[in-house]
Amino acid sequence: MNSGIDLQGTFVQSLSDFGISTELAKILWMPFPMLLMLIGATVGVLVNVWLERKISAAVQQRIGPEFAGPLGVLQPVADGLKLVFKEDILPAKADPFLFTMGPILVVMPVFLSYLIVPFGQNLVITNINTGIFLWIALSSIVPIGLLMAGYASNNKYSLIGGLRAAAQSISYEIPLALSVLAIVLMSNSLSTIDIVEQQSGYGILSWNVWRQPIGFVIFWISALAECERLPFDLPEAEEELVAGYQTEYSGMKFALFYVGSYVNLVLSALMVAILYLGGWSSPIPIELLSNLAGVDPTSSWLQVVGASLGIAMTILKAYFLVFLAILTRWTVPRVRIDQLLNLGWKFLLPIALANLLITAALKLAFPTAFGG
Amino acid sequence: MLKFLKQVVDYTKETANAAKYIGQGLAVTFDHMQRRPVTVQYPYEKLIPSERFRGRIHFEFDKCISCEVCVRVCPINLPVVDYEFDKASKKKKLNSYSIDFGVCIFCGNCVEYCPTNCLSMTEEYELATFDRHELNYDSVALGRLPTKVTDDPMVTALRTLAYLPKGVMEPHDLPAGSQRANSNK
Amino acid sequence: MQIAEGVQLVTFAILSILLVGAALGVVLFANIVYSAFLLGGVFISMAGIYILLNADFVSAAQILVYVGAVNVLILFAIMLVNKREDFKPLKNGWIRQGSTAVVCGGLFALLSAVSIVTPWSISTVSPLASSVVPIAKHFFTDFLLPFELASILLLMSMVGAIILARRDFLPDNLGATSTQDSLTLPERPRELAGK
């Protein structure tokens, strides 16, 4: 599994064969993965919106979007186009600069976090050492944007929504980081690639979810809270706060919030897939299959198949988790703000700490099973 | 120490219970996902109103004897009965009659008390207009024959739950000719 | 290495301009909310400069701790206590501002002169591939005492915050009977602290 497809290497190699310097070739390569990721994330949002509407409809025994395209797949595109052409309203006495900066600050870190999402051995934009830590750090910028939007809107609901959002993401970041830390402890690295590599040994049996069941649950709950998904969507609780920090927004600025929240959901699902469900590795290791079929593991077509399978696996796992989030949305009612903070500080935080300590102890006791 | 341990055990039990209930809830929602949608796609499909449906009021001009009972029993005295006394025949002669459906609450008292049965309820319920004054129906508008959902070729008429055969929960895809409960149509 | 160096230089220039501009904004803006938001900008530009210095872990920690926690808490405090108050312009305010500017400018000149004159010894050691492990080793060997002291300090402040937050105020109808001159709310005597 160490080789895999190295598109960048091939690209740089072929360009330097044309007499272009290696550095320039590397710079020329850089926009491709970034653009691909940007497009991928945006398309992911469209798919997500469609899934959300269709699954929500199915859960409530409705039909959902039906007339825009086959099965209504073009509905999110139509929604997006509508938002693009909508009037951009600036409320009276609002702060125009902060009002514009708010949604930008919310969206940027989320898209930046896609830098570290791996879809295969070499299918990642940057394999940096801080990997997963960068994601946690970047996601901590988001509350500033929310506060900014809430403050600049000159609306009491917006301000309360912004404050709630910030309080919520600060308090749930800690259990999130602690459960990630337990994983990092087991894989001896912060890099997402290493974390996936470490659980790719025995297919589905070596996934982290078996070794970290508590961490998995804590991570998923905290991730839902970070994304402001329904059991924890207090910042936009429409019965109390109209729409929270989004109340005064319309048109493209609102679309940024909307896109940001869905990208964040997909990102969190991808992170769960990477940290706990073995990332791009398939439930039955592909090496095993190729050995059984007697195929040369270094043959190029097998590598192409493996890479496509890896991408498909990652996305499949992520969308399974998205499905779970949507199902949760229609199952669990919204919690109150004090219940939310109690759950975060009095339940998840101590359990995450205990989980971390137990993981450390198990690692010392059974170094082979828990990453020596 | 024992008390503390009991607390810990209780807390753990509560947590496990909460997790169990959430799991059961998820199972319920998941089960609902596989059921057929109950959606009636309105402009293309319409439910057949029941016989006692209180829709737009129908009025027959010639039957009316201008007794004004409808006005008396109306909670807000809504019907406007314009008549004059014809000395030759010693009878009231009706000039015009109108009901404003923007104000009517469709209680059906007028229909109930009308001595000559010149008022009746129809199954028409699509009364939306762009101007509320258009809802003020005069005797001509009130005398129009009501449209029926089952007669409209553009519309798939669906039965409501009470009129479905026994055991059938769902009005789509019924055998042809079973649109009305008591008719062969 | 021409391109890489050029990119580094340009990035450094952009980051420094951002950093200095944001820092000046923090000091000069009359609106305290702007200052707080710009403080976040200062922290983020500093994280960028850390990345330029090959300290990726430190920069991520900078964002997490300073932007994600400290700055958000500052904003929280400002927004929860945001009292609209019209400040009267001081009569000879420009004297104060001018003297402050002179002092700050002098300090800046002094420091920049020092940093230009000093013959800095530039490290020739190639940057570490991963800075996480050395940092951890330092934390648990020669920097253990300061590390633990900092954590105890944080614990103390946390306990203090909890004690401040959990004060039990007497309800209004009870407090009305006692005549109090000060503006503070009547506080219920705490059992733990009293005995």
C-alpha cells in the first residue's frame, strides 16, 4: 500500500521532461488539486442538500423535491441560483464591513480544512505533520465569524444566536479535541495519512471504531454540535431566535452561511470516516483480494482501481454518516441551552478525559494492539 | 463510598437508557423511511370531499321567498337580501342576494334553516382570488353549478381515508371505478 | 530555490503589513469591538509568520489557543457587557495622544535600531521534519516545571471563575428588607466559605 498513484510526481516528471524546471512544474501542479477540492466540496454540498431534502421527506412520508430534474436532483442547483440572483440586503444601522466579513470568516476555514482530507495514499492536497490538529485549529476560527455576523446585523436575535453559536462551538471543541487526541495517541502521528495507514491492516477489523467506541460516539456528538445540526441547532432555533445569526442575511451572504454549514457537515463526516472508519481502506483489504485473485499488486490497472475504490469508500463512509445525521435530525428534539452546556461540560468532557486516560493506559499495557 | 458508587451506577444506567431510547427513535424514523409517501400532489391530485363537506354555498334564485331567515341565523348577519314588496301579488319579490365569502365562516346555519331549501352546501373549496372584493358573490355567482373534483379530467380524484375499502390505508392506485363510496362511477 | 525564496519574501511582506496594520488598528480604533476583531487578525498573521519559520505546530496552537479561545472570550466579554456610552472629548486630548505617539515612536525607533544593529547569529540547522516530538520532549524534561506551573495557574483561575460565577444572590423580595447603601446585590453567605 506504500506506493499508490502519485499524480503529482508523474505530472512534475512529465513537465520536467519538456524542459520546465521542477519548481515551476510543482507550482503549475498546485492549482489542480485545490480547484478539484473546491469543486468537490461544492458539489458535495449540492448532493448533501438534495439528500437532506429527500431523506427528510422520506422520513416524514412525503415525496420531497420531484420536478426539478430526475428525482429533483437539480433542486439544490435551482436554490443556489436563486440565492445568487437575490437582492443583497444590508440592514439599517448595521456595520457594513463586519456584516460582509462574517460569512467569509465562517466559510474560509471550513474550505481550508479540506487541505488535509485524504482520499488515498497520495490523494491529499497537503500531507502536513500537524494534519488533524490543523483542522481543530481552523475550526476554532469559525465562532469569530459567527460573533461578527451576529454583532454586525444590529438585531437582538442575531446577537444572541452568534453568542450561542460561539459558546457552543467553544464548549464542544474540547471533547472533540480530546477524542481526537486518543486516536492520535494510538497512531503516533497527527497526520491524517498515518492515521488511516495505521488502521488499514486487517480491513474492517482494524478500524479505530472497535478500539475507540466511546471516542467515536463523543466525536460524532461533538461534531454534530460543531456543525449546529439539529439536536444542537440552538444558534438558529427558529422558534426562539428567528434564524439566529443568519436572520438579517439574504442572497449570496446567506448562501455562504448555508454552504459553510453543509461543507462543515460533510467535512465532519469525512473526519469521522478517516479517524474511526478506516478512511479510504475498504472493509476487505484490497491486497488480500488481489492476492486471492493472483493479480500482481504493482500492476497499474489495479492501482487505478484501488485509488477509485479508495475515493468511493471515503465518500461512501462520509455519506453514511451524513445519512445518520439527517436521521438524527428527525429523531431527536432540540436540546435547551442549559442541557446543551451540561451535556458538553458535565458529560462529554469527563468521559472524553477518561477515554483518553484509558487509551493511554491500554497503550502502555498492550502496545501491539493499541499502537506501540 | 457505597452511596457514591450507587450514584455512579445510576448515572451509567440513565446514560445507557438515554442511548437506548435514541436508538429506538432512530429505528422508528428509519422504519418510516420505507413507507409510501402520503402526499396528495394537489393541483394534479385532489381528495374527494365528503358528503357533508361545507364548501361554497349554492343559491337558487327562484326558490327564495326572501324570508331573511338566513340573515337571522347567520352569526354575523352576512347574507344581503334585497327585495321589494309586490303589491299586486302580495308577495316579496327578490331583487338580488349576495354572500361575501371573505367573511363567511361556512357554519352552514343558513343552509340548515332555509325553509325552501334554496341554499345548499357544495364541495367547492378553491375560492382564492387576487382581490377580496371578488369574494362577494352575488346571486348569479352563487347560482353557478358547483364543479366536481371527479368530473375534472385534469385531476386524479383520491378518496379520503373514511371512504377507502376496508384495510386499505392509501388512496393511490385503487382499482378503476372506485372513486366514490356510494356510486358506481 | 529562486521561486521558493521569492514566494517566502512576498508572503513575509504581506504578513508583516497585515500584522502591523492590524496591531495599529487594535490600538487606534475607538470602537472596542473593531479592536477585538483586529486582535484576531493580529493572532492569525502571527500564526502565518510561525509557518514561515517552519513552526507548523506552534502556528496551529497559536490559532487554536489565541484566536479560538482567547480572542473569542474577549469578544464574548465585550458583547455581553457592551454598554453604549458617549465619551466626552477631552479638552486637550491631543497633548496626551501626541505624547503617547512620541513615546511609542521613540520606542519603535529604538527597538528597530537594536534589531538592525545587533549581529544576529542565523541558525544553519535545517528545520525539523516534525516539531511535535521535540516540543513534547522539552515539555516533559527541561521545561516541566514552567509547564506544570502554568497548568496550576490555569486551574487556580478556573476555580476562581467558578466561585465568582456560582455566587448565590438573595431574591429581590428578601433583599428589600435589608437596608444596603452599596450598589452590590445582597449575597447569600456561603456555607463552605463561612465555616
